[in-house]
Amino acid sequence: MQKVFQSITIKNVKLLKRIGIWLDKHPTGVDGIVALALVGLAFLNLYINWGVESTLRAVLAIVLTLLIILPFTLRRRYPLAVLVVMTVGTLVYRSLNIPESSFTVFALLLGFFSAGAYGNRRWRGWVCGLTATVTIGFLTYSVFFIERGWIFPVKTALSQVSAVLSEAFLFGAAWWIGDVFRIRRERELELQERTLQLEHERDENARRAVLDERVRIAREIHDVVAHHVSVMGIQAGAARRILKQQPEKANEVLSQIETSSRQAVNELQRLLGFLRQQSQVDELAPQPSLKQLDTLVVHMREAGLSVEVKTEGELQSLPPGIDLSAYRIVQESLTNTLKHAGPASAVVTIRFTDSALELEIQDDGHNLTQKEGLEGKGRGLIGMRERVSLHGGEFSAGRAPGFGFIVRAKLPLTGRTL
């Protein structure tokens, strides 16, 4: 029984969602349904409260009721014209002494609301003010000078004044509420546009950051490859000169050329597939490596960040591209800690394995709310992630257990297979 009840509940929820989606997509259809409901209630009210003397008056009452209420269907597209038509119908309705139907009054109030909410900014005030003035003026005239004449008891006069003021208040309130609704809707649309614009700018900034970082990585790897090619050229020339006189030494030089060529090919393979801007100019400069890590640590300590370096595993020679990327990752992590972690200390762990170089940079900072890239949007983390991706490695960054921030990177020594 419980499963059956749950199944029925789920079906009802899905049905309500579908109905809600349809209502959101078809506002004119919703207004048409409301108008038809008001028409039916108005006809029922006429049937109950009015004994018709002639068929002509009955037909006229029906036509006027439709004239007042049915235009409500187009209240969003033509709000001011709908208000004018409904007002004219209401005035004729009352001038013929047809018993007042509260539902036609409701429809007219909704007309004032729609004019305030959807009407043209230039004509909205004029149309609403004019229709309200004409309606209240006609009501006042009919109450005091047609229905009662010039002389009637004080209580009756006060009652009529109260009725006129009540309708004036209702029309004014409907107009004002519509205007408030319009202002709120415009602000929501403005906020949505600003949100979309900010999201677009954020995505654009992230895209530019990725492109800039890829250009930077490409430039640095270019320097490494150029170094290998230059060395191979010098070694090839030396081997050619000593090939006949010292063949053993020439073979040694050729072995060095073979090693350099393999390293250069690996660097070129990592570079393939990463686009760069054609207008970007290469700036050749010596690139750092983990051998210069001690100098970086000294600079960080002088800047106020306590840094400890731990090395695990057997030290080994690294490919220049991986050596450079590892240094940049450590440098960027320590720079972020210095900028955003507040008073803190950091531990850099460098772990050598047979197949990869693993880096772990962890700080104990407390100011996590300003940590760059904590949500993955910072340029520093984008750059580090791009470097690791370039070498086909693994990267992660986030809050450390308890407090602080931790960056982990794994750089395969074999490089990426393309």
C-alpha cells in the first residue's frame, strides 16, 4: 500500500511539474483560462441576482460582460488597449443599470495591474490616470446625481462616498502593485543579464589564462628543445672532426647526441597539440630547475614564509622539461601560500620513484577564504594544472585535513605518449 501511495505521489509531482512548465511557456493561454473562469462566474452572478425584463437587455448584458472580461487574455501583449476597452465596457455596463457583477470589477482591477506591470513606459501613466479618473468620475456622478438625486439622508451620502473612495483606492492600489511588479521584474532581468555577463567574463578570463599559460609553457619548452638541438649540432661537428683519428671518442660523442635527440623528441611530443598565439614573441632566457630550489627557499624565507624541503627516494637526473615544470609548480605554490595563507609555514616534499616525480606542497595557513584558486578559478592553479597535463601527469589541489592548503603533482618521467 505504501509503495502504491508513493507511486501515485511521484506521478502527481511529475504532472504538476509538467503543468508548471506549460504555464511558464504559455502565459497567454493562462490568461485565457483565467478570463474564461471570470466569464463563467460573472454569468452565474447575473443569473442569480438579476431578473431580466427583456431578451435584448439580457443579450446586451452578456455582450458587455464578454467585452469587459475577454480582453484580459491579451493583457500582456496590449495592456493599455485592454485597459481602455475594459473601462469603456464597464462605463456602458453601469450606465444601463445592469446589476453590478463583482467579477467584472475584478477583471477591471487586473486590467489596471497589467497596465502598470506591462504598459509602455511613455503612455502608461497617462492611460492609467485617465481611465481611473473617468471611471471614478462616472461612478460619482451616477451615485450622487442619477440614482439618488440631489437630496438624500446623511448616512446614505456617507455610504456612497465610502463606496466611491473604496473603488478609487482599489483601482489606485492595483495600478501601484502593477508598477512595483514591473520594477521588480526589470531588476530581475537586469540581474540575470549581469549574471550572464559575469559568467561570460569569467569563462573568457579562464580561457585567456589557459592560453597565456600554454604560450608560456610552449616558450619554455622551446628553450629546452633549442638547447638540445644546439648541443647536438656542436657534438656532431666534433664527432665528424675526430671520427678517423679517435673513433672511440667519436662513438662516445655520438652516444651523447643520441641521448640528447631522444630528450628533444620527448619535449616535442609533449608540445604537440597545444596551440599558441601567432603574435606571441618568444623571449629566450635561461630557465630554472629544481637545482635552484635552495635559492627559491631562501627568497621565500626572506619574504617571511618558513619553508622546509624534504627529499624522498634516490636522486636522479630529470628531463629538462619536467625539471622546469617541477620548479614552476613549487614556485607557484609557495607564492600562493605567501600571498594568501597569512602567517604560515610550508613543507615541500619531492619524491623520486622509478617512473615519476611526485611533488607535495602543504601549508598550515588559516586564511583559506582568500586562497587563490580554492574553487578552481585562480590563474596559479590553472597554470600548474596545465603544466602537469602537458606531461600527462596527475594534479590535485584543495584544503588539507584540519586546516591549510595542499598541492599534489605527479609528473611521469616517461612523458606523454601521443
